[in-house]
Amino acid sequence: MEIQSPFLQMPTAVSKPKFTPAQAQQSFKTALNEAIKNVNDVQNESAKKTELMAKGEIDNLHDVMITGQKASITLQATVEVRNKVVEAYQEIMRMQV
């Protein structure tokens, strides 16, 4: 009796991609723009609270420090993601076809 592995069977139908390359590009572009806008908003909020703290208009130092740390961590994460994307792009460009 021969055992058939499900891994060796060929698929009966080829699935269509859910997105065309143009749609995938637009989706990625939108997500990237929203992420960068979010980072910018967090940075602006931190700057505004820091300025208000310097003027003496805000008494809650904890809130200002938490907002500053949130902005710092968000920016660091964004830079790391950018580094990984550049690294992946460079790796793809080194591939031989």
C-alpha cells in the first residue's frame, strides 16, 4: 500500500491574488503615510506639551515626560522599521535573477 503525502499533491486550482500590484502598492503607500503622520502627530504633541511646561501653563510633569518618552519610542521604532526596509531592498537588489 502506497502512502500519499498531502505535501506532494499539486493544487487543483491556482488562486488569484487578492490585490493587483498597483493595489498593493497603493495600500502600502497609504499605510506608510498614515504611520508617518502618526509619528509626526506624537512628536508635535510632545513639543507642544514641553513648550507649555516651560511656560508654566502645565503643572503635570509626569504627563509631559510620558508624552516625550512616547514620542521618542515611536520615532526609534520608525527608524528601525526604515532600516529594515532599506536592508530588505538592498538584499533584493543583490539577488541574481
